[in-house]
Amino acid sequence: MIKQEYNDHLRVLPGKKIHLKDFDTGWTQIEGLKEYGKDKLKEHVNILLQQNLVELTSAQQLLYADDRYSLLIIFQAMDAAGKDGTIKHVMSGVNPQGCQVFSFKKPSDEEMNHNFLWRYMKNLPERGRIGIFNRSYYEDVLVVKVHPELLKNLPDGKRNSAFWENRYEDINTFERHLVRNGTVIIKFFLNVSKEEQKKRFMDRLMRPEKNWKFSAADLSERAYWTDYMHAYEEAIRVTNTESAPWYIIPADNKWVTRALVADIITSTLRGLELKFPKLSEAQLEMLDEARKTLEAEA
């Protein structure tokens, strides 16, 4: 387990105004990790990642057996920040029956004809399960804030600060309702630098096996980098709460990202004090009878 003080450093304090430029996107963001040096730290966190993957597998089984909570993990980031790879590596050991991943693309006509939370509500994890949102309802205060022309099928009215404040309030109310009913929420912003994004785009362009990952839209959205940073800063500040926290994860080094995300998820599940159901006397007697029946077979 990574020291709790390191994870606490990544967790945004409720009500705190943030500037993403103040957050290191590399491996030296946390003062206590610098002493290792890059090579030693990489070896150290890879060991921790493997340990956390083993523990996460057990924790997921216990989450299912306990059947009181569900876990909703939200990933938001700029393009090429590593959301897909992080999800793939961190959840590699989890039973597929107990985990669902939803990647939300451009909304359909049907989805546009409902409120902006509707398509996400349909895919929330049930008790005992882990649900992962690769992009989420936060897109509706991010991409549409940068591109307000995408706001359609809404009553007439100004798309001013009050409009966005109402959307933040909707999100906070929605998350508060989920938490009250047993859904644990963790929100990750994978903080990649503009320079590293460029390197990853170039890699997609130069390597034929990765060409399919590149979209012209990725490049056009890059031109709005500053606008997106402002939108993320505001969204994180306003929707960061004690019960549904945001973590800003350095994403320039994938091995750092994966280790930190795995550790935070595992630590969160550990903190729920999950336990296997306690059987009644009648149930224990039934098990004893079943055992005796099996033992008596020829």
C-alpha cells in the first residue's frame, strides 16, 4: 500500500480552488517519492501494483458477498491520457461478472431527448458490483461548456453562469442520492501534460498498429486545451465533496497512473469494512446436515 499521505496529497480538498498548472503531471509530484529516484520508484510501484491487484480481486469478491455497497469509478481526462489502459491494467484481475465498464461516446438522438443524466442512470452498478465510467455525466459540464453549440433540445434560456451552476447542482444532488443509497463514488482526473499528449498522438500517427486510435477530432480538440483546463478546474472545484471525492492523478507516466489508481481503489474498498454474511443457526444446521449427507454417500 502507498502511504496514505501520498494518496491524500492527490485528493482534492472540498471547496478548494485549483489550478491544474500547479499539479505536476509526472512522477515527482509527491515530495516523499522523489527520494527513490525514477528507476527505483518504478520498480517499487510496480510491486505495489501487483500487490494491489491481488487484494482488489479479493475485495471485489467480498463486495459482492457483502451486498450492501456498489462502487462507481469515474475516469475523466483529455484525449490520450491513458484511461483505457489504466482501466485494462487495474481491473485485469477482477471477476468480469462483478465489474462493468461503460465508455460514453456522443449521445444518441434518444439520449438527447432525455435529461443529461438519463443515459448514465441506466448503467449504474447494482449492489455488490463495480461500475466504471470511461467518461461520464461530467462531459455535460466539460465538452458542452467548451462547445455550447452542442446544447440542444433544451428550453429557451441563456447559457450563462447560472445555467452551469444548475448543472453542477444537479450532479451534486445526483451523487449525494447515490451515496446515501450505498454507492461509493471515486472520481479520477488523469492529468496529462500537453507535451505528453503530443508525444502520444505522434506515436499513434507513426506506428501503423496504432493508427486506428487517432482521430482528427483529437487534434481539433487540442486547440481548446486552455478552455478545457478552465472547465475541468471549475467542475472539480464545485463537485468535489467528502462523499464523492476527486483525485488528480499524474498521467505522464503510465506506471505511476496505474499504481496510484489501483491503490486508491483498494484502499477505498478496504475502508468499507466489508464482511461475509453471518449465517443464522438454522442455516448452519442445514450446512451441517448437508455435509453429513455427502459424507454418508458410498
